[in-house]
Amino acid sequence: MSTPTCYQALQAMCAKYCQALFCAAMAASILGAAASPVMAQSPGPGPSRQLAPGILTVIPPKPEEEEMVSGPTLLAEIPAEISELDYTPNFTPKSATLLEQAKAATLRRTIWNLEFAFKPMRMIIIDVPQTSGKAQKKLIWYMVYRVKNNGGHLSAKEAVETVTDSIEHKRFEIEKTNEVEVFGRKGTSLRFFPQFVLASREYEKSYLDRVIPAAMAPIKAREFPGDKQVALYDSLAISEVNIPLSDAMNDRSVWGVVTWEDVDPRIDYFSVYVQGLTNAYKYEDPVGAFTKGSAPGTGRKFTTKTLQLNFWRPGDAVAQNEDEIRYGVRLDSNEAEQQRIFALYGVSGRLDHLWLYQ
């Protein structure tokens, strides 16, 4: 195979490869946000609302430089799909061949993050319409939250240095930027495609958030009484709202609410997992998962950066009370009991929140 043909093949395969990566990552981000009907909302975010100190818990983003890079890793599609790649060139080192570069490719990307803040977990009784046409009173667990785009996202800038007259050294410098590319468009606004899961720590039960149109007006009236300027979005509607860049003079945050129904009243220890606050992800290609003729990305396993919020409630299953829900990991004076509690949350010490990949 001639060198020009190799590079043409490389360009074609890399295009398919990167497209598969992008599609799989976005699918993981929007999973769970496309299963409910859209609820009519205001066309855009309202002005910021000032709350009393201590009402809002703010979780700052935690970007990591290593999240910008995948690799060096094998691009399994290239050696499997293109034959006759193993050859020794006459005038360049073998490490410069397509096959050798595909064995240790480094993929770089810009990482953006949203700031997440939330009000205390609460409960409300709602008349929820049923398929029979009648309404049923249900106890709904909910959490009002705010997402904010502070900018300062991590980007890799290529820098080329000339070592000699004919040899160049390429390196990448990390810089902060307010401009990102979302769905092929560059700008300073972001979108939040949320997935919320409430998971019991004692029982093997997890609850995806539910869009409950009947709950929106009562929750809005309770949380923002008399305030018609603030738009409150459910988990589906918020994905359609641009989140503009905020600065010291302009807070352009967007408010949302997540709701759950039919939560087991016996739960004492639980966590809320939040995805969609960043585009950071990891992936791996199991050996042998991709074979010739397979679609790009076949067998690839992704994990998404996720925020874990820990809660506990000392109440019982008979009379559920929102005032009993506490944010954080419970502390106990008994060392053995304390270690048992830590183990329930999967932590080794008191961590009210943590970032993990799952």
C-alpha cells in the first residue's frame, strides 16, 4: 500500500471512529431524558433569585486535566478494516506508519462543566392523573436545583516547536476557554441533558426521575411563591434551554426540578446520582470486541462522570416527613456502626458528595 493511500484510509477511518465516539457519548448523556412528553414552559431562563444563606448547596465543578485525553490507545477499527498495513518504509521510521500510530493513538477533547446547586430534598402530595381518568393522591419526592455556566472550560491548544531545520516537536498546552462546541456548533452557551437516579443504600432499589406535569405548578408555587419571572423546568424541558455564560455582573442560571414517585418509605440511606453536568467520559475497548465488518465502536464500553449526592433520614415508613431528610453521610459515635454506614455509601470517610465514573 502506498503512503498517500494509507493516509487517505486513516482520514476516513478516523472520521468514522470519532463520529462513533461522539454519538455514543451523547447517547449516554441524554439517556432517560427522551422518554417523557414535553411540558410547556417559558421560552428561556428567568432572572436569578436571591435565597437566604444556607438554603442552596453549591457543588463546584471538578475538572481534571486527564479527562481531556484518551490514550495512548489502540484504534481497533483501523488494523481490522485496512489490510497490508504492516510494512517497513524506506525513508521514514516504522513508528510513523499508519499501523504503528493506530496502536498508540492519543485522542484529545475540550471538557466543559456546569455548576450544580440544589435546595433541600422535599416531599409534596399531588393528585396524579391515572390511565383510568381518575386522579390518585401520591407522595412525590422532589429536589429543586440550579445549573450555571461559569465558563473556564479546559481546552488543549497545539503548539509546534522547531527542534532543527527539519524536525518539529508538537506539544499541547492546556488553556481555559468560554467557547465550546456542542452538536457541531461553537458558542458560549451549553445544554443540560440530565439523568437523575435516586438509589437506596440498604435495598437494591433505584428510581429514575419521572416527569410529572401535575406536580410542576404546586412545586413552583411552593418554592417560588408569587415570583412569575423565574422559569422552572422539568427534566425533559430543561434539555431544550440554552444555558448562557454567567459572569460577575450577570447570573444566567437555569432552574429545574427533579421528581420521583413511589419511593420505598423504608429507605433511610440513599444517594442521588446526577449525570449531564460535564461531557467528561472514559471508555475501553475489550480485546477482540471489534471484528472486521463491525460498525465503528462495536463493543466499546463508556462510563460517564457522575455526581453522587448522599442523604439520610432517621424517620420511619409510617409517617414520612421531609424535615427528617438530611444531606450528607450520617455520623455515629459507635466505630463499628460508622464503618457500616461508610460502606453503604461506598466511601471510606464522610463525603457528602463525590465525583465518580459509572
